[in-house]
Amino acid sequence: MTTPASQGTNLDPWFGAYAARTAGLSASEVRALFAVASRPEVVSLAGGMPYVSALPTELLQSAVDRAVREQGPVALQYGSGQGSPALREQILDVMSLEGIRASVDDVVVTTGSQHALELMAKLFLDPGDVVIAEGPSYVTAVTVFKSFQAEVVHVPMDDEGLQPQALQETIDRLKASGRRIKFIYTIPSFHNPMGVTLPWQRRVEILEIARRAEILVVEDNPYGLLYFDQAPPQAMRSVEEDGVVYLGTFSKTFAPGLRVGWAVAPHAIREKLVLANEAAVLSPSSFSQTVISEYLATADWRGQIDTFRGVYRERRDAMLDALGRHLPSLDWTVPSGGFYVWLRLPEHLDSKAMLPRAVKELVAYTPGTAFYADGGGRSAIRLSFCYPTPDFIREGIRRLANVINGELELLGEFAQTGSLPAQTEQTRQNLLPPSIG
Amino acid sequence: MTTPASQGTNLDPWFGAYAARTAGLSASEVRALFAVASRPEVVSLAGGMPYVSALPTELLQSAVDRAVREQGPVALQYGSGQGSPALREQILDVMSLEGIRASVDDVVVTTGSQHALELMAKLFLDPGDVVIAEGPSYVTAVTVFKSFQAEVVHVPMDDEGLQPQALQETIDRLKASGRRIKFIYTIPSFHNPMGVTLPWQRRVEILEIARRAEILVVEDNPYGLLYFDQAPPQAMRSVEEDGVVYLGTFSKTFAPGLRVGWAVAPHAIREKLVLANEAAVLSPSSFSQTVISEYLATADWRGQIDTFRGVYRERRDAMLDALGRHLPSLDWTVPSGGFYVWLRLPEHLDSKAMLPRAVKELVAYTPGTAFYADGGGRSAIRLSFCYPTPDFIREGIRRLANVINGELELLGEFAQTGSLPAQTEQTRQNLLPPSIG
């Protein structure tokens, strides 16, 4: 290893000093899209921001007041690395809505459930290990796994989620080639980005496959309580304690700005999660935990979740209605909860290459490629209905239909040459916002 | 690699699945001491908890009210992975008090400065790399570096902090043996745990040594503004931009419960810190950042820091006075700011072995061994004067003196046998709280 300054050709004097794992570190497409989405004239169907304005200020104000007045010294101080016992007790109540029975000792509070993912990756992933994930999967989970030099191997989904047989085949193939599979990462309810939900029978089958193969399941469940008509099947953790690490969050049922999520893990893993949590942040925010604990203790939080359901149901309906109206020839998923619709484009359309044109037409989305570690997803896009109002959603889909139809026309014109002319490619590059690679 | 269940002798079915780096994961002594310190009859001189009750509730209440009423939708939402631009601007004002000039682009807000340490470790440390740190050094920094499989090599300190010549010799020795030194981790002002402060001339020398050796300096400065008489020398970052990553925090000048700290880093490192921050937590808490930003914008935060200085100065005085009265034959550091005194015991006393007896006498401290990666510090202890009132500090030192004098008498009695009788060792083990190993 040479010293940094000897890497003379690089502008970063510390170029030679970074850890090997930083090779996998790059800006996510979703991150870049925050910049696009923030321009007011753009209808963003890209981000996954909850509609926090549906949380009445009085409810928040009241919880915050009590946190400051009655719990001030606790809220301001360092706390336990495992999280506040009072909040962990309340988390048990929240999880009981999805059939989970656990002890307060099994819960670890984290800085959003994102940090639980990071801690799980730090605890389990050596370079070259494999994480099996749905294809497509949650962007920043894939980023985290890659940041610890693991390989993410996708298993195909259909409109009922992860396919058990494909999972079994993937495990067999990987094991036969000597790979170390550390866990199966899944979002069974109202999947990000596909919007689909794993039926109960598949949950049982997948747990059985994982048990036989002795592979841990990481069940990520940010959206389970945000169903529109009837509740999804109970959590996988409800029937499997030893083989599942369950991740929950208040980001969607309360607010993401407080950064409070949690993990429920088998005893030995839980102990290690606490130690890793302490090393990373000493303790999760006492202030945020106290505010949420006061909110859960005194506000009608179940009623507030009903309110959120109503808001998102209306937006889902607006999106499905507009898709049917403006893009009747295409195919999309029909979510019964959560934040997302997965739209499949005609195969020869490239959703990433189309994005600059969409932004020019003042609509943003997330290209399907963002959700794959292996270059998949080119002809799909994720549409978020969580944040924009129904009117904006309808307008956004109308603009998107114009873009897609325009691309199809363009492709038709140049169909005989087999590729787009150089001039058009150049124009695309010019339209690309600088932060979108 | 065998599958987990084949590790039949272990009670943890996932024993075989953890990453290699978890081998270095163990409960810190300071963590264990939280449990001891929480018993009301024990005077704890062990923890590093700021005295948050010195922050008037009105100041907090007012900042929180404005955050909710005027910034609600921002405070509740996801934010930038780099942190709020408004808060980063205000952080520049805070740092200007210690001579630091930086751009708002250079700052990355983190979940306490602890998380900046974790992110730096993740970005720089490969297994086998070396971090040079003062001996003794901050416990949880050592834990973080070890958690990424780096070796921490200590450089001796004296009452003026890190010794430049010893640093140079350590670097030379490590380089000669082919080791990769990734950074020099230092707490130049009111060191944790030694309480000493590096004079300006040594800061310049150390920067020069680091520059010549092309090694990054991580300057951790949680206590710099908490001086008792006159300000410490300016931050090392004030004269070296390209070779220093500076860490700051609001945990000591406002409150740790909000978990807001920051890093200032050279451009290329800063970009990587933001990506690593996003992977780990998506964004630091908008809620905490908004509360602190409102506090800084409208409260007399400089006056509040003066209040904290007065509180800690009185406690420091109480501790030094009690040490002079009850343990006149021993030697200790005299801090001019911060939270800690470093007490040197007679060489043949073992501070860790003595702890159970101290706890029986209702006083707790942190044994010096907690602050070394290499088993050093046996005959020293860290005494914290930040949290207990002056009267409790005096009583705590009185109890501690009884314990030390009792140990010295015991050693005197058994001096001829050369070791303590088995019975006494057994008694010690029984007194050990279960969480203290």
C-alpha cells in the first residue's frame, strides 16, 4: 500500500487511504432524485416521503410538550443502547396488531429501521457473502449490503411477491457453488418497490425453505399497518421466532423526521445488535423516543393510522384511475396498501434513459434499475403515490403518459435503423440533471 | 464455512453466521457502569453524562415549540443526508469560536459525533490497519476502530497531552514494520479520560508530523467550549484543512438526547461521509436538527455555555479540593475544562480489581484499563465531575479514599505472602455486578 500523496493523478490526497469497502459506495438514484423532486414545478412520483401533513399539529404538539415538561431530563440525556424500556413496551402493542408476540427484551430501538439494516449488515456480512433479496428490492438495503462488500442476489417476484420455488432454486444453486448466504431480505407486505403482498401460504413456504437451508430471514415491514381495505397476512415473525429478524419503524405511521425504528431479534443476535448500536451512536435519540412514547401513551394512534390509510387509499385510487385512463395498454401492480405502484413499460423502452425527458416534461419517477444490484429493471418504473395530492398524481400520470407515448413514437420512427441517432442521445445527456448518473 | 446449526456446541443457532469483525465486539466497561451508576445510593464518578438540568426548560420549550409550529412539516420529514443547510450554517458560527473557518459544504451532520467516528471507521479501516490514539483514549472510539478490525496503537501522554516525539517514534516503528496507519485520533482539549490539554506548540508539531507522514488527523473536540478560566488553544483544524477531519457535537453544549454532532472534512472525504451517512440512517433526524437550529437562532446559546462552564467549574473545584483533602499522597491531573480528572494510584493497586469494593462502598468510577486497547491503565482511574452535585462529589471522593486506603492496608497485611489470599479474591468476585466483566 502506497501513501496517499503518491497517488499523484487523483485530486483527492486521501485516495489511497480508503477501505476496500468504499469501492461499492456510490450515490443512489433515489438520493439524486431528491434534488429533482424538490423543484416545485415537477410532479414527483419518485420519492418515498410519507405525507406528514396528515399528522395533526395538535397531536404532535401535545406529545412534544409532555416530553419536555414531564420527561425533560430523561429526554435530553443519553439513554440505553437498546432503547427506552417504556417505548419498547409500547412497540410490543404496535406489533401485536400484526400477530407478533415478543418480550420487551427482544426489541432494539434504532435510528430508523435503516440503521437496523446497517447494523445487521455489519454483524453478518463478510466480503463475498451473499444476501438474497427480492428482485426488485429496496434501494438503500441493497446499498447497505453492498457497502459491506456482500453480493445481492435477486429472486424473481410475481404479483404475489417472492416466488418460493425460485428462492429454493437460487439457494440450491448458490450453495452448490460454495457461496455463503447470510440472510434472505424480504418486504412481504406492500413491497417497496413492487407494491405487492406475499400471501400467507407463501410466507409459510419461505420460512420453511429458510429453516431447512439454515438461513436467517430479515423481514422488513415498514408498511404493514398501512393497508387500504383489509389487513395483510400476519408478519412472518408471528410464527417464527428463532429464524427471523423483524424490522419495524415509526417513519410511516408517525413521522420519519424523528428517526425511530426497531429490530426484534433472537436473543444472541439482539445482544450483538445492542453492542453494535452503542458503538455506532452510543444510544438512539432519547428525545425522539420520549416524544413517540408520549404520543403512543396519550394520542389515538390507531385512529391516526386510519387517517393515514384514508389519505394513501385516495392517492392509490387516483393513480390507478389515471393509469387506466392514460396508459391503458400498459401493465402495473395494484397495491392494497403502502406507497408504490410498479409500472411495466414495453420491453424496448429504457426507463433510466427516459428519465431526463420525463423531468423536462415536469414529472419524476424512479427507474427500475435503481432496485436491482445486477442491472435488471430497465423496462420498469416505480411510481410513488404517498406524497403528492390526488390532483398532482393525476397530472403527473398524464405527463408521464405523454413521455412514454413520445418515446414509443420516436422508437417507431427509428425502428428501421435499429438504434436511436447520435443526436438524440446527445440531447438526452444534456437534459440529465447533473446529480443523476 | 459450515451452516449455523452444525455449530452444535453453541446455544446461539446463528453462531457460525456472524461476520469476522464481530470477534472484536464486546460490552464496554463504561456501558456496564451505566447499570451501577443508576442505583441511587451509589455516587457515580463513572459516567460522562452532561448535567442537562442546567439547561433551563424555558429555553428548550421555546425552541421545541417553534420547531413544531413553524417548521413542522420539515421537522417531521426525511431530510438531506448531509444535514440541514440552516443548521450547518449555524455550526460554522459555533466553530468560529475555536478559530475554525469552513464552508457550509464542508459540514456533515451526524447522529452524535459518535456516528461520525463510526462512519470514518467504515470509510477508512480495513482489517489489520492501524489507528494511532492517545494512551489512554476515549473508550467508544477504541471500540469502533476495533469493530472494523483495526488495531489501536497508543502513544503515551503527559500532563500536556500527546507527546510529539513519542508519536514520531511510533509512526516510524509502525511504518518500518510495514503497517498501514489510517489516522491519528486525538482529543486535544480537555481530554477524555485524562482531562489534559495539548498546548498550541504541540498541536502545530503534531500536525507537522502527520503532514510529513501523510497520515490523516481526526480531531475530536466535544469539550473545547467548556473551559473554566481561559479558552484552550484554537482547534487543530483552524490551521490545517486538508489533513484534518474535525468532529464536533451539541451533546455537551446543549444536550446529548437529541443525538446531533457533525464532521468537517476535506471535500472528497466529506462526499463519502454523506454517502455512508445515507446508507446508515438515510438522513440525520430532522426533528432534532430543527430544534437545535431554532435554539441557536433565538436563545442566548453563548450565555448558556457560560452557565455550563460555571456548573462544571464548581464541580471540578469540589473534586480537586476533596482529592487534596482525602488522598493527599496521590497524583492527579488538573483539568482546566471538560468533565474528567485522571487519578494515578500507587502502582501495585489494580483499579479494575478494586471496583467491586468501591461499589460496595457506594462509589463508582471507571478503571483506567477501559481506555486502553492493550491492557494498560491498571493503576489509574477516571473520575467524572460532570454529573453529580459538588456535595455528592465530595462524598464520593471521601468514600473512594476509604476504598483506596483499605486496599493499601490489605496489601500491607499480605505483603509478605506476595499475593492476596484466595478467600479475598472470591469475595471480590461475589461483589462484582453481573454486567461488569
